Amino acid sequence: MNNYLIIYCHPWNGSFNHSVLQQIIANLKSHHQKFELIDLYKEHFDPAYDEEELRLFHEGKTHDPLVTKYLKMMQNADQVIFVTPIWWNGIPGMLKGFIDKVMKEGEGLSHIVTKTGIKGELTNIKKAYVFTSSTSPTLYYKYLAGNGIKKIFINQTLKQIGVKKARWINFGNMTHSKKEQREKYLNRIWKMNL
């Protein structure tokens, strides 16, 4: 049995992202998997640095109790599942702030900085899943809009904190999608072997 951590980033429980979250939870429960949930908006996570938080960054410290809690949850997870919309070709500011503040520099934290680059410390995470939705069709996003989720978030950010394997699953063309298409996507999530 794996220990999953779901990181959910959407402010509205009537969103399609919330339906995706519910389907992922149903999938994990049906397979008797252990999981924890971080709901960034519901938990009122503050994604912005203040002066004191930035001062503490290079010491691997924080004055935000949620930062300490979330990093510990990341350190205890075998698998991480992100559920987020794509806003303006990338992850929302809330999720970017989660990465900025929670990923602390220092041995035994999320990463260390070496002379040759960043070495990830979260090697306990064997796989990440990134579930997104976008107003643009997926092919447009991948081939014409820069593919920021794959190129930056997965291939750079997640790798730098130690996550070597990740899978991206996007539901594109959200604005013009039909109910049947959304249901088909949710059914795909239900059938996944996470």
C-alpha cells in the first residue's frame, strides 16, 4: 500500500477540478489506499512571502505553521497527486506559492543547492501525478503555448526536489467541452491504477 498526498489547488467546489478531486479520492478509497489531502484554498494557505519568511528561507526555517506541516506531509508521501487548473499557461499563483514557501533549502528538507545545481531531497516520492484542466485544447497547449506544465513544473521543479517520475493528465478545451466528454474523463480517472 502506498501513502498518497493530494495537493488540491482550486477555490471553488463547483469547479471541474473539484469533480476530479472527488474522483481521485473515490479511486484511492476503492483500492484501500492511504491518503492525505492538502486543500490550499480551504486551509487558507498564504502563498506570499513576507520579510521574516524570506529571511528564514536560507536557514530552512519558517514562521508559518502550515509550511512546516506541508513539508512534513511531503516527506511522508510515496506518491503525490496535484489537482490544479492551468491559468495563463502555468500553475496558479497559489500552487506556485506552495512550491516557493514549502520547498525549503537544507539537508533533510526538500533540496540542497550545490555548485552544479539543485539536488532533491524528496526522493521518498516515487511518482507524481499532475491532473490539470485548461481552456485551451491539450494539443494547442502542448505544441503551441509552450507546454509549461511538462517543461517547467514536471521536468524542472519536481525533478529538482527529487521527484524523478511524473505523469501529466490534462482535460483540455474545458470551456467548450460537453457533459459527456467530462464524464468520460472522470471515468478514465476512476479506472486508473494510481
